Amino acid sequence: MKNIKPLADRVLIKIKEAESKTISGLYIPENAKEKTNIGTVVAIGSNKEEITVKVGDTVLYEKYAGAAVKIENKEHLILKAKEIVAIIEE
């Protein structure tokens, strides 16, 4: 695995994959899937007083936030902590 460490107030998030099937059981083609704005925090930057999330949190982030990066063929996002709008508790 590539070892990516976000800097300052930035957070690395693994993007949750979009659903591949509808509730009624129809499969959605790759090009028709909506991009999700939910993900799991993988790493946080060094400026911990500005970051209110921790590794492992599931979060909701702004739709056009951050910079996309692929790690081991999985979509990730590096964004500023202030672009995270909520923690999703399950």
C-alpha cells in the first residue's frame, strides 16, 4: 500500500462505493452510478486541534470537496477538515 500522510488540517478519506443495484434489484451500469459523498477516514493530518474526526469515522463531506487519489485501485479523497459536514453514527 502507498503510505499517504495528509498534511496540516487535511484528512484522507476512502470513498464509499456507490450502490450497484437498486432497491428493486436492477443493476446500475458503471457510467450511470451517482458519486457518493460518504466515506471512511483513513488518516488525519498533524494539526489535530483543527480536526474533529478520527481514523475509522464514517463522514459526510461536501460534494465537490478535495483532491481525488487512487490507492490500490480504490477511490480516496484528500480534503480539508472543514469540508467534512457530519459524522455518520451507525
